Amino acid sequence: MSKPENGIGAEALRPHAEDAFAHELKALAAADDRPRPTRWKLSPWAVATYLLGGTLDDGTVITPKYVGPRRIVEVAVTTLATDRALLLLGVPGTAKTWVSEHLAAAVSGDSTLLVQGTAGTPEEAIRYGWNYARLLAHGPSREALVPSPVMRAMAEGMTARVEELTRIPADVQDTLITVLSEKTLPIPELGEEVQAVRGFNLIATANDRDRGVNELSSALRRRFNTVVLPLPATADAEVDIVARRVDQMGRALDLPAVPEGLEEIRRVVTVFRELRDGVTDDGRTKVKSPSGTLSTAEAISVVTGGLALAAHFGDGVLRPSDVAAGILGAVVRDPAADKVVWQEYLETVVRERDGWKDFYRACREVTA
């Protein structure tokens, strides 16, 4: 994909993975002496190292992009080295898109061959479209054809991505069956076809909460190897994930350093986990769960928003008053039912917890 022409690609608010971590990918490529599948930029071992983190022999530190079971990443990478597509499945906020992007960046050096799934995604987004000016002037031709990201990936031996696959209408989803089974994309208008070259594969993501919306047909599901991404197993792991991501996002936004806000990050994570699990961290008190997912991604959003408040309207240190409104917005999605759940949690759990008085007062203030 062509880079921005305005000369400020390095200042992009949200650089692509291959740009943001170019130095790590370059170091891995230089140190990687293991066999690489055709057209892969790195070996499967190096791709897994890029996702999970580590230190290379030359001292280069590879930051973890995914904090979770190593076997999950190994299975995902191995799947891409075969002729089966990869489906990353999980509840909202389990880093499906993040993992998908970094896998594509490490394997193909380009994470931008992306189809974003929505209820309105047309068949052309997966197959191909037409430049109608050329089509009307000269009729169907290769010059008038507009390839989709999937078609480009097939022709160039790259990794394509389809986000939120189950949000795409079922008849459009099934466009992928021929692509994934026969590795070919017919173009009936031209009497031609595009055959996938070695190196092509596809990563799709789907949301557990979307089951029944546009559920995958059994024919399509068989074309995927499904890898389920779980929520972080422990509070420490989730705090680590939130702190890392907020630190990365904060640097791009010139926000205060995360270490000064670790206490509040742990507090946000604790609240989310307890409400999500329906029980307090010590297992002694059952609590009601709200309607929202309270995912790790939402915790990252709450903390990032809090850091912005601390930077622009505070003293730069993350405090309870900076995160209280964000937590309220994440928890209370249904104003009638969720507000009752939140108020009960505040009074029965937060109010009695040692060291949480400032947090309790801040949450009470924004709730009122």
C-alpha cells in the first residue's frame, strides 16, 4: 500500500504495525536464520517472537504485542503457514484486531489489506469492483477492474484481513468459500480468474457476542482454523496489558507517563474484572454484572481518557477523579438496569474497601 504523500507519515496518529515497530521487524529479520515459508518476511519462530516479545542475541528488545498463552500464538502462526485460513474468535476487547494486524505485519510486512465487516459490506469489498467511468467508456477490462484487498493478497502472495466477519451478510460471507477452498477468484465478466500464489492467506476476526447475527455457514467455517482469544487470566496480566497499551497511545498523544498512574490502572482493572466475573477479587462477595462487556480494550480507553484529563486539567498525575467518569460510561450502558448495578457495587464493595475512599467519592460525585 502506498504511503502518505503529505510527508508526515511518521507523525500519524495511529501508525500501522509495520511502521510503528519497523525497528523490531528489521532486527528480527536480520537475526532470523530459520526457514521461512514462501514470501514470508520472517520465519514462524520470528513471527511468534515478535508477538510474544523477547531479547535477541544482539540485545534488541522485542516488546510483547500479545500477553497470553504462548500456544495460542504458535497455533495461529502455524495455521498461516498452511493452506487453512485463520479465524480469531473472542469476546469484545480480547485483542483480536490487534493480533490480526501484527500477524499480517510480521508475515507479509503489510497489514493494510483489510476488509472491514459491517451489515452493509457488499460482495465487491471481498471480490472486486469496477471503475465505472472506464467500464462505460471501454467495457469490461482489466484496466476497469478495481481489485479488493483479498484479490490483491491472492495475486501478490500476501496476508489479507477481514474484520468482524460475522457482521457481514451471510451471502457476502460465502464469497470467501471459493477463495479459501479453491484458492481462486473467478472474474466471469472477463472469462478469467485470479489464482492465489504461494504466501497468500487470510485472517478473519469474529465476536463471540455476535453469534446468531450472521453466523458462519458450516461450509465456510470448515475453511478456517479457529483460535479463541481468552480474556486475561489474572489481574496482573490485565494490568500489564492496559499499562503497555496506554503507554504506547500516550506517547503518541504527549500524555503523562503511565508509571505514575499504575495505582489507578490497577483500580480500573479490578472494578472491571469484579463486575465482569460477578464476584469480588477475594471471592467473598457476589456482585451483579452490568450489560456491557467491560473488556480490556474498554479499560485502556478509560485510562487513556483519564490521562488526558490529568494532563490538560490536572497536575499530570492520574487520580480517581480522572477515571471515574470513564468507568461510569463503560459500566452504565443501560441507564435503568446498569445504574442500579453500579450504585449497589459502589455501596457494598467500593465504600468498604481500604484505601479506596477517594475513588468512592469521585465515583459517587459523577454518578449523582
